[in-house]
Amino acid sequence: MKLHLLVLLAALAVSACDEMSDQPRYDEYAPSTLFPDGKSMQSPPAGTMARGDPEPLTSLRERPPMSLALLKRGQERFGIYCTPCHDAAGTGHGTVPSRGFPNPPSFHIQRLVDAPSRYFVDVITHGHGVMYSYADRVVPADRWAITAYIRALQLSANTPVAALSRAERTRLREASP
């Protein structure tokens, strides 16, 4: 008796899930009242790209020249995508690891200081260890910008204060809490 009741309930549950197969939609070239131009097929928004589009992949292969604009873009993107795990200084003590996720390695360990810049771009692209790929979030040109900023973090951590100019030391003292 219980088995019959269970089979009946399962059949009812499956038959109730058919609402999704009959949804209203437009065919590709059908007229549409939804959009102002009357077409159902719309052009993609500006800035979007198809998977495998060769143009962005070219920017992934070619390292851009170092510039202040590249570093600033890298700092911005690092703050968005990397800081939650790696923290602002790149030491691997971000808010995500503080809540139980494994700590990522510090960018200041010798292995990563000695690593080629391409390594960081590849890790952003493909992921490594428990870090998943950011290829769908970070455009190829920004991967190089983040890498440039990581290199700046590595240099700044090992630069003695005495190597800074008087103006830079003053700014550093003013910025310190």
C-alpha cells in the first residue's frame, strides 16, 4: 500500500513540473513588441565578447608595456577580485580565509617572487589549488594589470624606507595610522 502511494505521489510530482516546457518566447527573427526596434533578436551589449573570440585572447598572449595607468587598473581589479582572499597587501590573510577557507600563499614568499609574470596570468585564467578560474570574471587585459600590481606589491614589501625620497617618506608617514 505504501509503495503504491509513493509511486502515485512521484507521478503527480513529475507531472506538475511541466510548466517550464511551454513558456512563451520569441523565435529568432520574429517581430517583437518588447523592444523599440520591433526585432526579437538584439545585438549584444557593448563590451561583450563571444567565447573563443581571438581578439581578447591576443591581449592575453601579449604582455602590455608597464605604465601608471596599468598599475592603477591592476590595483582597482586586485581590490575587487583578489583582496577578499589575499588581502590588500597580498599576504593571504583576507576576510574569506578568516571564515574558514584555506589561506592562499602570500605573494611575498620567495617562490612567487621568483615566478614569471605569466604564472600569475595563468593562475587567474585557469585557477590553481583551491582557487578557481577567474577567466569568466577578469578580462585578459586586466589579468596582466593585476599581475603588474602584484609585482608592485612584491617590490614595495622589500624596499627599505631609506631608498625612498624625502617626499615619499613624508607621504608614507602621513598615510600611516
